Amino acid sequence: MANEKIPYKIYLSEEEMPKFWYNVRADMKVKPAPLVNPGTLQPMTAADLAPVFCDELIAQELDNDTRQVPIPEEIRGFYKMYRPSPLVRAYCLEEKLGTPAHIYYKFEGNNTSGSHKLNSAIAQAYYAKKQGLRGVTTETGAGQWGTALSMACAYLGLDCKVYMVKVSYEQKPFRREVMRTYGASVTPSPSMETAVGRKILAEHPGTTGSLGCAISEAVEVATSNPGYRYVLGSVLNQVLLHQSVIGLETKIALDKYGVVPDIIIGCAGGGSNLGGLISPFMGEKLRGERDYRIIAVEPASCPSFTRGKFAYDFCDTGMICPLAKMYTLGAGFIPSPNHAGGLRFHGMSPVLSQLYHDGYMEATSVEQTAVFEAAEFFARTEGILPAPESSHAIKVAIDEAKKCKETGEAKNIVFGLTGTGYFDLVAYEQYNNGTMTDRIPTDEELAVGLNALPPQPEF
Ligand SMILES: *Cc1c(COP(=O)(O)O)cnc(C)c1O
């Protein structure tokens, strides 16, 4: 089939859809470092994690060895409502750029939540339901994760409590209403409902909140209400496992036409979409079967890979969560108000951090106005209004395609288009009005977070 004309969109039949998630940790010679208890500096056991997370998800989190994890039939059924997501051959973009490169993107924005986050939300809600829990709690910043989780919980009949960063709650009323339409309760954070929220409000009256603070509230509510657990939409190993469905579908689709990517590109906030997209390709690379160039793209305003340290750090600003070893800017780092809300996290997935540290992938950072320039070009060429987060990958894919134009190489470039930008039109408005700015932290500003890392474990 290798010479067959490749269609604009490569779909898979239901039968061809993945039946297993792929756990890339099984093929890593150096495993990601374990989560550590900040008090004892010892690795967290399943029993330590049980009050916070669902049992089956803890098992997945700690499992570095099982290569293939069966996707339960109920989850496959849900996936079939909005998957497979299309793998698009960007013929129009190639033509407009005049590049000999072949560009493909995996589009995850074709569901109501508008992003890839639903792939893990349904899995996490499913295991919570199976454990007989009443509900789950979580935090959300810009709202994509909260929306995805609300949809999954509505489908399974689980209660869903979302703590939404107050500034987003006020400025993004539309996402909030989508969540409420799916039955979630949405509380602006910090709130008076939790001890940690009351403490933060007493210390910082009038604060508009942060993701770290919302995590602390959601964890407190989960651990103090029987029948509730906390769930997280990125960073964790289990989330990368669920998101491997993106990469597996991509690989099955490309294999059908004998296409082998040269370069794979994704935006990286906590690392879940990129980790998912690259998983099966990285597996081949780790096993020495094939080589690929893999590029993580992050905002210059929150450059964890490119300017962070590889060290143990807290995942939350409240410093109540376990420590994870990752590329981090420090839990106290507060990025400037960049419009790619989903990329404003100080740390990075421990799996991707280890792979990057060991030289299996590259990372680069891009500035906001250049990202929106690429987003607009893409919207006008391919028709999709991309999320600001996804547009980081678009920017670098376009740059690589332009390089191919100079060298005359017909490289295969694959990138992850993680979502749509309908709820980000204030950002587009600023770009269109010419009032958008680029804010890059100085070394002195970064030093504040980097010099305040917690005590490091001995192992
Ligand atoms: C959350 C989000 C991201 C970033 O999260 P990762 O875990 O790094 O994938 C990227 N794109 C969109 C549309 C998102 O909602």
C-alpha cells in the first residue's frame, strides 16, 4: 500500500482502534524516579497514595513494567463516540508554504471539551466508578481539564467537584457554564470551603488564585469527604498511559500507508499529549528499532525543559502533594499571564523529564506573538481555529517545514493539534489588536523558584 495516494484524513475503523494502552516506561532502561513523600523523603507506596487517588490508578501510576494495558470495553465504547481522531495530511499548508515536506497532524479537538484531555478523563472517572466511589475532585485553570472531567462524570453518573482558579472563573464564564451543564459543581479558588482556602484568603486577601492553590483545595476536599478521590489531568504517569491512545492511533494510520515520521512535534505543558503522541515511536527508539527526532515545544514564559532544573519538587504551590523528579522552575514560580493556560505549569512529566535528560528528545521554547502568528496562518490555511497551546506545535512544525524548503528534503513531519481555540478569543483579540506582548523571565526571576527547591532524597 506504500504508494497509494494518501487521503486528506486518515481514519481507522472501529476494529483497527487500539485495544491496549502502551506503557512506555516498560521500555525505558532508566525508569522515571518514584514519587517521594516530602516528610520522610521515601518513595510513596500504594498505601500512602490510597487516601488521595483511586486504587486502580495508583497501580497504573506505580507500574513501570507492564508494556500493554488492556483498555476496558466501557472506555473503548466511550472512545468510539469521538475517536478515532483524524490524522490529517496538511496538503493545503504544505502548498501554501511551498515546502517539499509532508506534514501530518493528529487533531484532538473534535469533541465538546475541545481537547485531548477527555482521553484520560474518561479513564480516571471509569476507575473511580468501578471502585464504588461517589465522586471526584479536581482543579482547573483555563478549564479544558475540568470540562473533560465533567463530561466523563456525567456519562458515568459520578459527582464532580471542580476548583477553578478564581481569575479564570470570572474571566471565562463560558467554560464554567459548560461544566455546570454537565452537572459539575464549580467553585472559584481560593474559597472559604476549605481550610487551605481560608488560610490563603486570610494571608492574601483579594488574591485571584493559582493552579497550585486550587490543587491544594481539591486534594483537601477529596481526602476529607468519604467516597471521594482526587484526579489530575496531566503530569502523572497514568495520564501519559491513557494518552498513548493518540500515538497508537497515529502509528496505525501511518503504517497503513507505509509512512515513517522523521520529526514528531508536540506542545508540552505537563507533558501528557506529547507523551501520548510519541509513546509508540519512543518505544521503537528505546528498543533500538528506529530513530525519530522528537521535539517538545514550550512557551518562553514558562520554560521548564529549556531553563529548568532536573530535581525533586512539589507539584503544587501549597506544597502538600508528593515530590516528583522532573524538570521544574520551582513550585513557587508564577509564570506571567501567558494565554496558553494549559502550558503554565512549573513542572513536567517525570517520564518525559527522564527521556529528555537521557537525550531521547529535544526541547525548544517559542514566544507568544510568534505562536499566534502561526495560529492565524494555520487557521486561514487549514480551516481549524487552534488552541493557543496547540499553536506552539504548529509554530515549530512550520519552522521545520520551511527548513525543508531550503534543503529540498521531503521529510515527514507529524505534530499534535491538541485542541480548538473557541474559548481563547480574548487572546486572539489581543493579537488582532496588536496589543499582545512577549514576556520572558530573566535569570534573576527564575532563580527565585529554582533556589527554593525542597530537600532532595538521597537515592
Ligand atoms: C491542557 C492542554 C495542553 C497541555 O497539557 P499537556 O498535559 O502538556 O498535554 C495542550 N493543549 C491543550 C488544548 C490543552 O487543553
